[in-house]
Amino acid sequence: MVRWAALLLPGSAHLLERRWLGGGTALALWVGLLGLVVFRFRRVVDAVASGTDGRIGLAVLLLVLLTVWIWSLKSGPRRSEKGASAGDGDWARLWGSFRENRLAVVGLWVVFGFYLATFLTPFLTPYDPIFQPAFQTPEMGLLSAPPSAAHLLGTDGLSRDLFTRLLYGARISLSIGFLAVGISVTIGTLLGAVAGYLGGWFDFVVMRLVDLFMAFPRLVLLIAIVALFDSSIFLIIVALALTQWPFMARVVRGEILALKEREFAEAARALGFSRTRIIFKHLLPNALGPLIVAATLGIGNTIILEAGLSFLGLGVQGPMPSWGRMVFDGRSYLLDAWWITTFPGLAIVLVVLAFNLVGDGLRDALDPRQVSEVRR
Amino acid sequence: MSLLEVRNLRTHLLTQDGVARAVDGVDLDIPEGEAVGVVGESGSGKSLLALSLLGLLPKRNCEVLEGSSVRFRGAELVGAGEKNLRRIRGREVAMVFQEPMTSLNPVYSLGNQIREALTLHRDMGRKDSAGEAVRLLEEVGIPDAAARAKAFPHQLSGGMRQRAMIAMALAGDPSLLVADEPTTALDVTVQVQILALLRRLQEERGMALLLISHDLRVVAQVCRTVFVMYGGRMVEQGPTSEVFPRPKHPYTRGLLGSRLSVRDRRSRLRPIPGEVPEATAWPKGCRFHPRCAEVVQICRREEPPMVSLSLEARGGGLALPGGGSERAARCWFPGPEEKEGQ
């Protein structure tokens, strides 16, 4: 019985064993995604038929379903034989201590949910993010309509469905946040770590460069870069990364400076390890905590900065939506139609908060001393 | 030829008060497969000596002077360049440090840390290195080694960590192990165990050992030969069995006298008066003379050479050309002024 349940409804077996979090998530994902396909069958077929957007969405959807199914079978009713301390690998242990922090897990699911939604967008909504129905067929479109069954979050001042625009905006805002921080962390870590360890002229040059960047207000620097070239999403990502790496470099350099004086660094040198190995394999993992905190804060910061740029007309160019742009588009309707600014704003808050929770959880999980304390 | 030959090693430190001549003309020989001890108070330059051997000094304020020589199997290490030194470090000469609490990387398990050295120095694959890491942990006397290999440093006691450090140092199968105050930070009971371990490893592996300590008993338990260091130089040297019962240099006698004896409760503790002078300004003449009870005029004026005291040595009573481990002392009037013990 239990086996059949596990086969058909992933997560149900876990629920029977009172593993609420894992089972509930798996079941919700399974039912939700299958339900989406069944109840919105026509829309899914249309989307898949009409373009790559839909095909990628379908592939991601199937991939998630498959993952949930396999996970549920592998960790299913045979739980007892594996024991509580399942897995000895580094990743298993990292996950084990990460999930002790419930808030971090919630944050991770929120982030995952947003990213999943960006892929499934064409299945989730029948509307177009750019098309303005009220100006084509006046009886069809509603300007600044409040939330209703037809328009979950209402429509904006140009009669576009807000929920749809929020989903498409997530694509832009999330990729900008993620990519810009990814690039800046890479550059900042490389330069900061090497500068901190080597010292000397290299350190001097890098840190003066950092000072140079930090001496300008970030927004002014961004405006200058974006104004110099034609604004595009790619340029905005590069500009955001370019103005953010100095912060990452400073964090990493400071950590490395302290770490390289520790005795294990000296012991590593006495063992004949090369400088590259000592920097990246021995010192950097010890500096991951502050770096991850800086990076997750950075993602939130970047999303907000992008919003600011869009407000000034230098960010994402309309009519494509980004969350920041939507907030500022709605500012003139603030008194009449609160939903136009509120929902994109809430989305920003939610994502930034979720990223910060994940960052906190990761930092604690990456510190091995934390593990034994939590696990006793 | 000795495994390691140190000649006229001078390491100077730039400090705010000027140039500190911390290691100032050290001669030291470590024969293949033998245990050699260096004893001295803090400030005598022992640790800096150890770091100088492998070029591990911080470059920004330390300098090994021209004319210094450290030869390992005949190959010069001073000024050999980072790349060549790296080939020696860990593989030929390994080090164990004083502070086991911080000498292990907190983010890796013991097994992984040892395996890294194994893959680097002995070209081992994943499987082999995992087994060998556990075997090394067993060799240094860690119980339940297979499980402990997965433990992180913070989960272990100080003694266990020091054992793990030693296992890591052994990973490259070195022919010389340099242990800088390996027991100082440990409980007395654990100290004895670690010393016994070091002696056992040295004998079983036929590995040379350079044991640096401020504690005479530590060196006496493990080493065949002992060097006494003061003011950046060796002041007495010889077989342990001769130096400790019959110390020739007043400083060695002072060290022995400032030990507590368990057996004889009434014996007075006789500390050496004064402190080790600053390395920026060593006293003129014999560097020990301001603290020496037997000081005479010449001690203040001129520094004594290292004089051979060995009866068999042909040049007995003459200045030692440098190196060797025969009985010698740097004193104008070597010999027991007062009977030690009785």
C-alpha cells in the first residue's frame, strides 16, 4: 500500500511517516505541477506549440516532476535502513546542517518557487505582458482594475495584467540580480584573495582600484556607465557587476589577511603546498561565511538598484517589465490603484528576504563548528 | 655527511627598535635517522631557527643573511627559491607546530587534510589515499581511526589534534621531522604520550628528528644529541647522556638548576637571574655574561669561541671549526664550578 502511494503520489509515504516538510513539499510540487498541466491543458499545448518559451517551460516542468518522483522513491519508505545520519559526503553533511535552520529552508523554497515560476510563466497566465487590450478593444481591457478572478493582481494603468507582468518581470529582475552578483563575486574573490595573500604592489594596485570605485556613489557610477553606451539588459548586468566587485574584494581580502596569519596556513606552507592551493583551497573556504552573506545581501541590493536605474529611465527599457520599473510605473496611480506598486514591491521584498535567509543558513551550514552544536 | 648541515645561519628581524639578530651564527648538524634536540629559553631564537631551515619566514620583516648555509643532503636551501623549497617541504622535511588548536584547517576533516598531502607528495588516487590516511592516523595512535578520519579538528582534544598534525607531517614520508615545541600547549600527561609517540616514530621509521623545546626533560626523553641555544647561538652541545649530568656552560647549569625536582622537596629552586637580553642589542663579550654567576673580566670583553671538550677529538680544547655534534661549549671557563645534584 505504502509503496503504491509512494509511486503514484510522491511525498505521501513521507507524510505517513510524519516527515512533514519533505513530504509536504514533494506532494505540493507534484500535485501542483500535474494539476497545472491537467487543468490548463489547452494553454500548455498552445504555449508549447507557439515557441521555445513554452518548450523550455515544459522541459523544466518534466524535469522537476521527474526529480520529485525519483527523490520520493529513493528516500521513501525504506528510511530506517539508512539511519538518521544518512550520507557521509560533504554535500550530504552541508544539506543536513542547512535544513536544521527551518527559516533558511523556507527561504530556499521561496527562491526556488520564483525561479520555477519564471520558467513556467507561459503556462501560468493567458495574458501578454506588453499588449494593452484597452487601447485595442475598449470593452475587453480595464484600466487600473482592482484584483479579481480574471486579473489576480489587477491591471495596471495601461490595462495590462499585473500578475503576468510580475512573472515576466521576475525573469529580468532575478537574472539581473543573480548574474550581476555572480560576476562580481567571481571577480571580487579572485582579486581580493590574491591581493590579500600576496600583499605588496599587487595588493596596493587592487585596493587603490577598489578605493577608486568606492569613492563614487554607486548610482552615479552606474548612470555614467549606462549613459555612455546603449542601455541593454546585458550592459546593466555588466555595469552592476562592475560597481559591486570592490565590495566583495574588500570582504574577501580582509578575511584572507586574517586567515593567512593563522597557523594552519603556515602548516600548509610547511607541507609544501603551492600558493594557489593555499589561497583557494585552504584560506578561501574559511572566508566563505562573510562572502556568502555579502553575496546574498548583494542580490537584494542589486535588484533594488536595478529598480532605481529603471526609475531614472536608464534601466530596463519599456515596455518589458522589471519589478523596479513596475513599482515606478505605478507611482502616479499610488492613490487610486495601490495594487500596481504594492505587488511588485512585495515581490522584491519577498525575494530579497528569501535570499538573505538562504544566505544566513548557508553561512551557518558552511561552518563545521556549527554542525556539532546543532546536532549535539 | 649529515642529513642536514646548518652553518653560520644568521636570521635577522626588522623590528621597531632596530635590527634584531635573532639567529646569529648557528651551526647545527642532524645526522640521518637521529633525534637532535635544541633547548633554550623563549627569546633565544629557537623557533626562528626552525622556520629559517625551510625558508618559511615572513619575507616582509625577516632576512637570512649572506653567508648563511643550510644544506639538506648536500643541496643548499638558503636562496634556493620557492619552487625548489616546495619540493623539500613536506616530502623531505616536515614540520609540526606548537599550537595544535589552530594548526589544522577548521573546514576540512582530518582524513581530507591528510589525503591532500598524500595526493600531492605521493601521487595517490582517491581510494589509496583514503586507506593510507586511516593507516597514518592509526600509526600515530588515534583510536578508532576510520571514524576519526571523518571528524573535524574542533571535535578533537588537543592531544588528538597534535597526533593528527603529526600524521599529516608524516604523509609525505619525510626523512626529517622538525617539531617546534610540539608539547608546550598540552597537558602534562598528554605531553608524555606525544613524546613517546615521537620517539617511537623516529625509531620505527628511521627518521631524523629535530625537537625544539624550552623544556630540558622533553629533549632528554627523546634525543640522543642536544644543542643548548642562547642569544641566537649555540652555547653548548653534545650527547644528551653527557650534557645533562655534566653541564659545562653556566647557562646549561642554570637551566638545569631552575627545574623543580619531585624527589627532593627541599632542594632550592635556583632561577637564572635577569632576562634574555633584547636581540637588537646583545651584550658585548659573552652574551650570557650579565646573568652569569662566574663572570670574570674576559667574559665582558671578548666572546668565547665554541671549544671542543671531547677527549677523543684531536683538537681537544681548540676552537671547533663549526658543526659536528661532538661535546663542546662556548665558554672561557667550561667545567663544573659546582657539583650538579649531589
